Amino acid sequence: MTSSQHENTTVKCLIAFALSIVVSACSTSTKQPQQMEYDVQSIPVNQSNHAAQLTQLLQAEFSLQRHGGKAAFPLYFDAAQNTNDASVSQRATSAAIASDNNDAVLLATQLWLEQDPKAAQAYPVRLQALLVDEQTKIAQELLTQCKKEGIALDFLPDFVDQNIRNNRIMGQLQTLLASKDLKDDVFVQTAKIHLDFAEGQYTSILQRIENILVQSSDKEAEALIVIKAFSLQQVGQNTLAQQTLEAGEQKYPNSQRIFANLLDIMIENQQSDAAIEKFHSAQLPLYLRQQIGLSIGQRLLQQGSTKQTIKFMSTLPRQGGLGYQINFVLANALHDNGQLDSALNTLSNVYGGLSWNASELVVKWLYNAKQPERINSIILQRTTNDNEPGHVIGVVDLHLQKQRKDLAYELLNQSLAALSDTDAIRYRRAIMHDQDGNGQAAISDLKILVEQHPNDASYLNALGYTIMVRTPDNMKEAIKLIEKAYALDPKDPAIIDSLGWAHYLQGDVAQANQLLSEAWSLMKDAEIGAHYGEVLWVMEDTDGAYDVWQRALEINDQLPTLRQTLQRYAPEMLTEAKDKQ
């Protein structure tokens, strides 16, 4: 049966938090920037004075709303060319963005700017597309054109932040922002500060930032104050960093970014009581109370202030989008404080995107506490509440890692009795039975799955393959099942492997070679490699067999089928593989 997450990233995630105060801010789109979004209502269709052009626009609009940007773009682009109307080109750009087609975005924005060189919205969109396409020189010409048209380059600082995790674009931005034609522009200088911040050039930032701050608008000044404070913190000047944020808060009392970063550095400076009091005194909307509160709790927990973390996190509201995250941090604090049962009880209220993380912690904590027998009942309850059988399969694997096969089987058996959606669980049990050499039990589970899903190619193939290798006297039944699976899905490499192996076992080496070669080209899998290598060996292509087996060992050198095959034909490869470890 073929069985079908470093330092730079951390720094950039911290930067994203410092500039946005969003707790989970470690993701930045590398596609089109937010300045230009797909909006089916943004441009009216009745711009044309001619009936034919109006009809063309209506057809494009209809296609956009019914079939999406990919279908609508050529219609809008053709209409934009015919009408020479920049608003239609804007619409074409919107459709191109919706279709996620960078070439289309380049075409549409070029036409848009030809028709209206002062279309400020077009410049950041085209800049993104050019950098994605690595047309750095044309991108530089675009920024120069933007400046000549009297359009402010105020989008550049945000543009840097949006691409902070795209090293390829960030490298090109270094070249663009160093252009002598742009270097005196305040927005370019501000963007360079953002760029240097992303690269950790804190000393250089501190040498230049004051002069830029004097020239900046309030919007940019807020971000620059945060950057200055963070840079001071990174060079060990925590007190000055806090003073910078305190001065910034006085100047911008409604700045949420400055407020959140000030609380963070107060905790860093061992002023957590004052930070918490300041937090509770602030009039914050629910989502900000949760976001900033969660950041405070995480910082307190990192410092080992578990009791203070527990007390603080217990005051945060659970309703809203971050309730699960708050409970997750609280549970960790309770566990670190020695309150295992309370921690487990709090984890029972953690689902959503952290659901599996919570289940993993249940297993980890109870194994560390030498109470693994408690795991299954908790996981079964969590699986029932979350309607996610994948938890069972994940915990089964964790049990097996701990050499507790008994608990793995227990969880599988209990889940099959208690849950309604059990196909994946039954299939996992069948795999375990097969791996343990209990072929009849594996076949029994797989037959149930085939009875329930008679046209599921994967189940048919699994049953046929298992019968073929575990009960070879039933070869005809096995081949019939595999051939049905192949008829349903002739491109699945696992099924092709099974059929090829069936031909080999029946002596048809040529057909086996053709099928197994196809399966191996589709998917480099250790079991397929074991089979294909054996066929090559029998065909006296020993070099080919060695090459395939070597690749299979690199994929999974512990696969029983592969090891058994090598033991028969090339035991020296097992010895060499062991010596390399």
C-alpha cells in the first residue's frame, strides 16, 4: 500500500507587529498591493457614447460578475483600447488583479497610464507587477515618471512594508530607492528607513531619522517614531526608546501603534504593573483590547511572569475573533505555573486556527506528566466538538512516536465507535494493521470503506494492493479491484504502481516496467522506487536499479518494503546508508 517551519523571519514578524499592532502580522502579500483592489461596483459601465462600446462594456461587466476576472479581462482591455477611456483601463486593471495574472496587470496599467499619466492609483499597482516580473530598470523609470507628473511617492513606505517578506522584491527596492533622481524625495527617504528597518540597519536609521521626521506628515511620523524607538531598543537604549514613544504619544494621543509599542517596551523595561494599568485605563474597542492585550500576555509569559500573565489574561474579553488565542496563552501560563488540570480545562475552549495546536499540547503535557492514559478521552471529546477527525489521526501518530501503540489502537477503536465521520480514521487503522502484518484486519477495514464508497479509486486501490501482497492466493480479486481503480483514476501514481506491481508478480515484466516507470516519473515515493528498482534489476539494468533505490533511500530509508527489497538484491546499500547516518 503506497502511503499517500529562522532568525530572519522572526525579525520581520517583529517589524510587522511594531508597524501594525496586529498580533498575527507575520504574513505579507507578494501579489498586487492593497491600493488597487478588485471591486465590481467601482467603475460605471455607461461611460461610452456609442452603443457598440456600451454593449462591449456590458458584456465585460456581465463576464466579470458571472465568470470572474480571468474571463472579463480581455473584454475590458479591448474596450479600454477602443474607448481610449482611462476609467475603463482602470476597470481592466481591476479584472487583471482579480485574475491573479501579472502579465495582464502590466498590460492594463501601461494602457491606463498612457491614457491618464496622472492616475495616481496606477503607479503602485504597476510598480508591484514590474518588480514581480523583475523589470527593475522599467520600475525605476516608472517612479521617475510619477515624480515628473507631480504625483507624490507617498505610497512607497507602505509598499516596502507590504513586501517585507519578499526578498526578491526587497532587493530590487534597494536599487530603486538609491537612484540619484529620487534620493532627495522625502517619501523615498522614508521608504529607505522602512527598508533599512527590515534589514536591521538600526544604527544607520538612528543617524538619519530625525531629519526625515521633521519633513514627514503625521501619518508617516507615527510609523517613524515607532521605528526610531524599536531601533533604539535593538541597540540597547531601552530607556531612550521608551521616552521616544512617550513623547510620540503626547504628540499623537490617538495613535494605536505608538500606544501598543509603548506598552510592550514598558514591560520590557520591567514596568509591567504600570503597563497593565495604562492598558486598563485606555478606552479601546473590543478588537484592539484583545489584540494589544494578547501581545501583553505573550510578553509577560516570555519573561516568565506566569502568575501575572494568568491574572492579566483572565481579565480579557473572550468574545470576538481572538478569544481562542487568549485562552491558548492563558492555558500555557497555567501550565507553566503548575496548574495542569486548569490548563487542560482552558485548552478545552480553544478551537479555530489553534485547534490542532491545543490538541498537540494536551498530548505533550500529559506525556510529560506521565499521564498518557488521560489523552484519548480528551482528544475524542475535542474531535467531537470540533468535528475534525484529523485530530485523531494526528494524535495516533504522536502515540506511535512515544511507542504507545496500545493507546494508538485504543483511540482509533473508540473514535470509530463514537464518531459519524470515520472514513479517514478507519483508513488509518487499516494502515496500522497492515504495517503490523495483520493483513486480514487491514483487509476487513478496507472492505468496509469500499462497500461504503464503491467508486473511490483510492480505497479500491488500497484494498486491491493489500489483498495482492497479503493474500496472494486471491490475486484475481486483487487485480480486479486495482483495474477498477485505474479505470477511475489512471493518473494516480499510487494506482499505477499497484497495477505495475501486479503485472510484475504475474511475470509480465515489460508491462510492469512501463507502468512503474510512469508512476516513478509522476511521484518520487520510496515504495514505488522499491518496486521499480526491482523490475529494473530483473531486466538486468543494475545501474538504473541502483539509481532508483538510492533516491528511494533518500526519501524514506526506513520503509519496510524498500529495506526488504534491498536486503534481497543489494544489501550493501543498506550498510552504506547506515554508515552515512
